[in-house]
Amino acid sequence: MRSFCLLLGVAIIQGVIGQDDIFSVVPKASNIVPAGEQVVLECVTREPGTCAWKLDVPELEGTGFLTQTAANFLTASGLRARDATSQTDCTIIIDSVERRHSGHYTCSPFMNGGQKDAPSAEVVVAVKPASVAFIGEQAETTELTVSSVDTVSVSCEARDSRPSAELHWFLEGSELTDGVVSEETEDPETRLVTTRSTLTHLFERQDEGATLICRASHPAYEEEDNREASLGVVVEFAPVRAEGSDLGTLYGFTDGEDKDLTINFTANPRPSTIQWSVGNDAYLTAGKQTFDGRIIAGPLEEVDPAMHEYSLRLTFSPVAAEDHNTTFTLRLENNLGEQELRVRVAADAPPPPAINEPQPASEGNEESAAAVEGDADSEDSVDNAGVSGGAIGGIIVAVIVLLAVIALVAFARSRGKWCFAAKSSDAGAEALVTKKKEGDVESAANKEETKELTAPDGEGSPKREKGEVVYAELVLNKDGVKTEVRPSPEKTEYATIVGTKTPEAKE
């Protein structure tokens, strides 16, 4: 048994290798083209032989074996050889493909050692779907009515195409992929395929008014072709108020004044039961009133029919004090469910918007808050239980200003600016300048010496009065350090002069 399997494997491998040795080019396995296009089935052998093809094309007048010598058949079938005289190029061409050319073509030339088959090539003449349409209950309608509590199935077909079409579902532009099942059926005579796709989906109240689209894709479609079918979605749902069932407290219901209480909601279909309850006593239906005639329930009014929005009004004529401690409940019901909406009324003005409660403050914070706000007994004083937002802001501003002042003082002190600038001394002093001679820095033999220099008194030098401040200027030259005395107005800075002892020149 093992030997048989081994021999079979060797035979298969030899067959594959044998094909590769015989054919340098083989036809493309799948050729899907629209009608009227050209199809080239390329087949080239490595060694000379007699070209031939095996056809499995039911709609052609002849099937089975075909050689290039059958010129009449080739012409009648719309086929031709690319080079009828070649012994290696067995390529055939369909210049204008038609539906009848759909089938399988196998290049099978006669070679030394017998007939050899190349891999088969399929030609599919693309035929776009004859139609794309919904089937079943939605076949003759433009709307799809669904429930918000039950799933619904809807089917769509792309009929009579080749190859089969692909169907995709979209709800208001978003593709639906879950709950999609597709199936295909082929007509045995025409070999055309009908594709059916079924969508099972739970629609929500928010899908009301959306568009459901079944769209086909197919290689034979042209840009102007209609390739989709659509339905408008109508969702049935129980009465609901989008903002919630508890309306809270409505203000401005002053005793003795007439006032309307209005509630908006949505429902589809419209509610079959509408009932107001006043506390636990009176029950009113639309158009009815209490025994004393003071509270009247208005009729159901349409606000936006397209979105199934309705309005109900309860009229107080007039408002009484007992209304302020009463909960008014509106009960709504249709075939999909019910909803209770609750509301209370008050005579006061609406309260101001809620703000964050102040955090408890320490004793130090209380003192800071009192300092920022001023008199603790005034209306604007800070509550002892915490620091207000204004006080915190004032403290932050004060800290920023203090830091800015400290930074400016430090800057002025380091730069000698403003009040930190140097001043002249009345006692006077001789100017000292610190300087090193550059040449002596590089020479390790020369020693540095610091000495005090005074401006010499000589001819051309300005006369100094007792107590006068003398200013000196350092001049470096080849002869060493030299000082020049200048009058007070010309110099306003002090300096320390560091001179370098110059070696005496040797004769």
C-alpha cells in the first residue's frame, strides 16, 4: 500500500513537471469580462507540435475537440488563432465575446509522446442583474413598518446575472453585516444566477425615518445602471419622552392665576389611552375636567406628524394653593407599551443654577477670606464655613503680585539699577583698577604683584583740591601700566588697578 501511494505521488509530480516542461505560457484560469470585450486565451509550448483545444462551451454550435485547421468552425464561433501557422503558439482570441462563449477552454496540443493538456481556462461573459428588488411583503411597497420590540426579516434579490451578484445592506449610510444570509440559484438552461439576501434586524426608535438600502455589486455594471432598491423605515414604539419620565417641578404657577401645563412626547402609533391623575383622587381623560371645573385636560395635539410627536395640555383655571403639593401623572398607552410621566408645580421663580458646595475652611482660611472680602457683617462677607470663589481668586492675585515684586527687587539689586545704583562718596577716594597684563599670564616666570597707583601730580595735570575725588584710567602699553588723571566730571566709576611689575631692561 505504501509503495502504491509513493508511485501515485511520483506520477502526480511528474505530471506537473511535465506540464511545466511543455508549456511556457498557459491561459488565465478565470476570465470574467462584459459582453463585447476581447478575450485572449494564451497558450505557448516550448517544443513544436500541432495546436488543438478541447471546448466545453454548451452554447456554441460545436463542442469537444477543436484544431486550428477547423477554420470554418473557428470563424462561425467567433474564434481565431493568433498565428495559424505557428507550431508553438496555440493562442486563440475571441474578438467580441458574447454570452454563448461562456464555458471552459483547454489547450491540448499534440506533442512527441502524445497529447498534452494545459490547465483549463474558464470564460465568463458577465451579465449584469436583470433587476434588484425586494421580495415578499415589501415587493410592492416603499415603506418598511417595523416594531421596536421585535426583530424583522426582509429579503432582496438580484436576478439573472453571470457571475452571481453580491448584495449589501445599508441603513442610513451605515452597512449592516450582522444577521445577513445569502443564497444563490442557477437556471440550468441559461446558467444565469439569482442571488437572494435576507436581513434579520431589530430596529430601534431612533431609526424612524431612516432609509434601508439593498445594493448589488457586479463586474458588468456601468456607472449609470440602477443597482439598488430602498425602503423608508417606519418604526412603531411605545409612548416615550426623550428627556425622561420625571419632569421635576415647573415654576411660575401663582395662586389665583390661569396657567397651562404642557407635556410633549412621541409615540407610534398614537396613544389609545390618555389619562391624567391629580394626586390620588381625580382621574381625567382628554377633553374632561375636574368636578369643580378648575382643572381641564386638553385634547391630543400633533406637534410633528413626521416624527410622531404629540402634545397634551392641562389647564389650571385658576391655580390653587393645594396644587403646589400635588403630583400630576400622565399615563399613555398604545399597542406596544405604556409610559407614565410625572410633574409637580410651584409658585416660586425657578431656583438659580446649582453650583458646587463650598469646602470647609480652616481658621487661617477664614481669616484670609475675611481680610479679602472686608467687613464680615456685610452681605458680601465670606461665609465662616468656607472661602468663596472670589476670595480664593483675590488670594491668588495677591500672591502673584508679591512674587513679581520680589523678582523685580532681586533683578534691580543684581544689576545695580534704580535705588541700588552706586553713588559717589563725599569723602573721596583714589580710583583703583584691577588689570592683568596678558603677556604675564602665559609666562610662569613672571610673578603678579598688586599695587596701588595714584594719579601723579605734574604739569598738565589738573589741580586737586583737598577732599576732591580723583579718577584714574588704566592704559596698557609696552612700557607697562600707566595712569592718567582726569577731572571728576569725566569719570563716574570706581576701579581697582592691578599692575604687573615690568622687569628692567638690561643694558
